[in-house]
Amino acid sequence: MNENDNHNPIENLVPPTSKEVDQAWENVISRIRIHEREKRRKKIFKYSIAASAAVILMIGSLVGYHTFFKPDIYLAEQSNSSIKLSDGTMVTLFKGARLTVEKSFPSDTREVQLQGDALFEVAKSKEHPFIVHGLNYETKVLGTVFKVMQDGSTFKVDLFDGQVAIKKANTKEEYFLTPNKTFNNYGKPDVAAITPLKEHTVTMDPYKAHDSMIRLSFSECSIKNAIEVVEKTYHVKVEYPAQYADRKISLDNVNVSPAAILGTISAHLDLKLNIYDTTYRLEK
């Protein structure tokens, strides 16, 4: 047996130099970095695909919303604007007005939202009422010509043709207008007045009802507000003790003279009504 056969081969290995060790570590680190970059690239690609899909879906949703769901909005910014709705209704928006029409229009009920003033010539339809939602009020018609005016808390409707029903939001009471009548709340939520379209130009007989129907409705209304509405409606001056200004009154009078309605108010306050020409005094 050759004595060299007893030698351990490991003993014949030459240890790597420090340069070779450094090079080996650099190779290992380089491979690790390449592997990490590849993982990041795949992850970024995967996220990019997902993000692109999300963007496409969002764009599609926006397009679908604008096409099928977003309401149509009409503005009269600098001057009056005329609009013809899909049911044939003609709307004149006065300067500053805004009309919102849902994509579902016209449906079983033709409904629009109005801010500001507008004139409506509603296409007739017995089956499909037309409703204008305004300033805490809604005006319901089947086919007619009317004008809605809104200023602050004031809500007013002038009716030229047909018939409309006006209802305050979240209430059941309706006020019906016939041609050449005006509905006005005089800026007071507890008041409803129906008067002739044109203001009176002659002095009224204090004891006779006017030829045209006048309806005044007060619901827990202060005496101050009620008296103010009577003055505006009949073009008279009313005097009463100041201490009664905040007292409340509820009444609904149709086609009565100024003396009759003021007589009701004076009786409610346990006062006497005296008339001096066009001045009405509620006195103790």
C-alpha cells in the first residue's frame, strides 16, 4: 500500500484568499439583489394591472353615472333661458334660476327641482302629474301655465291657465288655484294667501267680499304677521295694541271682507273693531 494513500485529501486543500472570499460574497449579494428586483418588478406589474383595472372600472362607472343617473341641471346665469323638457313642457328660467331634472323624467310622476323663479307651460297629461319642488313648497299640476317666484323665505305662484295644487313640504294641507289667482306666503311659514292675480286698484267696501275669491289661512300665526298679511291683501291700514303682537291665531277664511276677517281677529283678542275710512282699529 502506498503511504500516500493514508493522507486526508482535505489536508491538501488550499484555503481561499481574502480576495476570493470577498468576490464570492459579492456574487451572492448580487444574486440576492437580482432576485429582489425581479420580485419587486413582478409585484409592481401585478399592482399596475390591478390599478389599471380599477381606473377603467371607475371611468366606466363615472361615464355610466353621468349617462344614466346624474340629473340634468339647467342654469340661467346671465339672462333668461328657455328649455324644452322631454315631455314637451316649456320652461323659462329667469336670471339666476336653476332647474334640476332627474334622468328618470318623465316617469309616472313628472318631478323637477327649482331654485329661483321660472315660468312653466306644462304639457297636458291626465295620467302623469307634473310637480315643481321649490322653497319648502311643491306645486302640482296636470297641464297648465304658471309662474313660480322664490326669494328668501317667500314663495309665490301666479296661475294663468289651468289649475294647480300647492302644498307645503311635510304637510297635508293643499291650496288650489284657479286661473288669474296668486298664492303667496309673504315670507312667513305659517301663512297662506290666495288673491286675484292683479292687485286691487280700487278701494274695497269694508263690509263686502270681493268678487274674486280671496283665501287667507293662518296656522298658529302671530297677530303681527296676520295683520301684516291682511294689510297687504286688502290694501288697508290696521292698528292694534302692541302687547298683542306675539299672540297666536289659527283661521282659514275664504272670500270674506276685510271687516269680517279683522272682526274674527279682534274677537279672538277680545277687542272691538272700529273702522275709520281705510283704517281699521282693534281697540279695548
